[in-house]
Amino acid sequence: MFERPKTGERAVLVHVDIGIKPDPDELREFQELAASAGAEAVALVMGSRKVPDPRSYIGRGKVDEVREIIAARDAELVIFNHPLSPSQERNLEREFQCRVVDRTGLILDIFAQRARSFEGKLQVELAQLRHMSTRLVRGWTHLERQKGGIGLRGPGETQLETDRRLLNNRIAQIRRRLERVDGQREQGRRARNKAEIPTVSLVGYTNAGKSTLFNRITDSAVYARDQLFATLDPTLRRVELGGEAGMVLADTVGFISNLPHELVAAFKSTLQETAEAALLLHVIDAASHQRSVCVSEVNSVLRQIGAHEVVQIEVYNKIDLLEQGAPRVERGEDGLVKRVWLSAATGEGVDLLLAALAEYFHQEYVRRVVQLRPAEGRLRARLFQSGKVLSEQITDEGGWELEIQLPRREFDRLIHQETDLSHRFIA
């Protein structure tokens, strides 16, 4: 048995294709993940198997190969591009005598580095603790011993049981704190809904350029780099679209294939902004050879968080990396905007996206002329109070003729409450 070292960034990367053809893009993504975590890759071990080995995932031959590389390259860490079971991870650590991190642990480590806000740090810690709770069968010898010594002998609780109890207590504490934070976030959503300000959420595969586009539209300085999960904490900014239209743009965490379930569960409150958005801007790397796969992965996560029914406009970014990339708008059979091709880095086509957003939200407004009787002064005051009266004329009967512009939902609510009003609209 051994004590697991706490530090070390010199890593051997292990990628094994299980029953499928090798995918260069998947391997490249794995290498970028390791680099984003700060690992110094000293070697890459590749292979293929029909099925994973139940004991070590990669089989005895590959285990021996990795052990020799660890000794030759003085490696301190082995990173697998696969989810490992607790027993597989424990067996591999015994064989290699160094730390072993699977794909889930790698992504969790990156999230821990990127979290900046109080809520983000709590969510990452919750995901890490949930992951750790399945891995309390480790290579530490003290986990198998009972408490002993003067003043410590008692009911015979093992160290493993103590660790599990402390872990569960901490998880419960974090959940209570996140519930309070989620309550504050819900108040913000209710305030925006009351003010009829729609939320537009940027979603997409990690490193598709969401934060760069967010900065371009909002003239902000959100951290944006050519790396996976460059930004983690959600950011919201108000954007004016001209006329009566305005929106709140939300930049969210990027998705990735095989996103750990612990992360989806922990970030559910943050991702709720996406689920309750009025519109999703699905940012896609137009220059990626695997863009269709990335789109499928993003839509899969959207289904998990209940956002798959929210209207989407696909934004094909990075057209500056295409040989014949030109900004353009593509419409569906119904005439509505379906896709916008642009470059967030150069700004080409961003004006087309803003025009598409203005068009979309202007469609949600209803503009009518209505006649009010002299006795309906209270309704007239209500319309003026809402600030939606564009013009007013006094009629011969002493009433009023008002030109109003209302959001569709507010207009429908007005018709429902004032049933006698529906037949008095002129246009």
C-alpha cells in the first residue's frame, strides 16, 4: 500500500479506443483538456480494445507499458481519457505507485481552477464531493483501521465511515447554501419577467467562442481564451436592440462530450437560466470537422436540463478560419432566422446577428390603435403607466384614441382582463 502524493503535474496520457475507430478530434480534445488543467504531458499511450478490462480498463500489457514509461520519464501522474470505476482507479494506483485521474476527475479539476464566484466555487465543490463519495475505497491503509488509542476508543467507527459521514455533512451544508443562492437568482429572474425583459442565453460546445461573442455584443471584458472551459461563472449583461426591444444576454459554461453527471447536477441552478431563457443562441465552431457531433452533444445536455424546447438560433462562429467563409443569414421555410454565420473575433456578421435578434423580439410586440370611452379613464391611466402609449387623440365623444405597443404576453393579458376591449381595435 502507498500514500497518494498530493502534487505532481508531469503526466502520462492514456487513450484507448473501445470498439470504435480512432477519432483524431477526440484525442486532440483530450490533450487540450490535460493542457487546460496545467498538466505537462511527457508521454501519450494509445491502444484499442473490444471491451474494457474489468480490473484495469486497459489490460495487463498496457499497464506494464505505462509503468515503464512512468519510470523512464519520471512521471508523477497518469490521466485517462475514460471514466474509471473506483476499483479500477485503486488497482491502477497500486500498479503505478502514483496518482491516477480519470476523465471526470480531470474536468472537475479544470472547473475548480476556473470558478471565481461564490456560487461557482460551491457548485464545483459539491460536484467534487459527489465524485469523491464513490471513491472512498482508496489506497490509504488508515481507512481500514478502527479508531484506537487513549480517549479514542468508542463504538468502533472505522476511518472510512468517519470520512463518509463528514463528507455527507459537507454536501448537505453546501446544498443549503446553494438553495439560498438559487433563491436570489430566482428573484432576479422574476424581476426581469415582471419588467418584460427577455433573457437570451449563449450555449454551445466548449471553446466555440461564446465568451468572445459575448464581449463583442456587450462590449464587456469577460475572460476569453483559446482553451477549454475558459469561463465558468455565468455573466449577464443588458443589451439594447433599438426601439422598444431589449434583452439580457447570458454567457454560460460550455458543454463537452461525456460531461460528468456530477457537474450537470451541481450546476442545475446556474443552467436554469438557460432552461428559462426566451431564446438560445447556439454557438457552433464552423471550422470544426466535428461540428455536427458537438451540436448533438450540446442538444443532449439541453435535454438533460429541460431546455430542449426553447427556441434556438444557430450561430456559426469562426468563419474567418474557413476558406470561403462569408457572413450571412439563413432562414427556414417559415421565413424566420435559423442560422447566422459570423466571426466573433473579427466582428464580421455580428451586425446580422443583432438585426436577427431585433427582428425576433420585435415580433413579440403587438402594435394597435384602440378607442376608449370617456368612462374608461382608469384603463387609459393604466396604459400610460405602463409607458406603452405611442400617441393619443381625443374623440368627438370625449373619449380617447390611443396607439399602443405592448409585449405579446401583456397584450393577451389585457384582452383577457378587458373582454369588452377586443372589438374596439382599429388596427
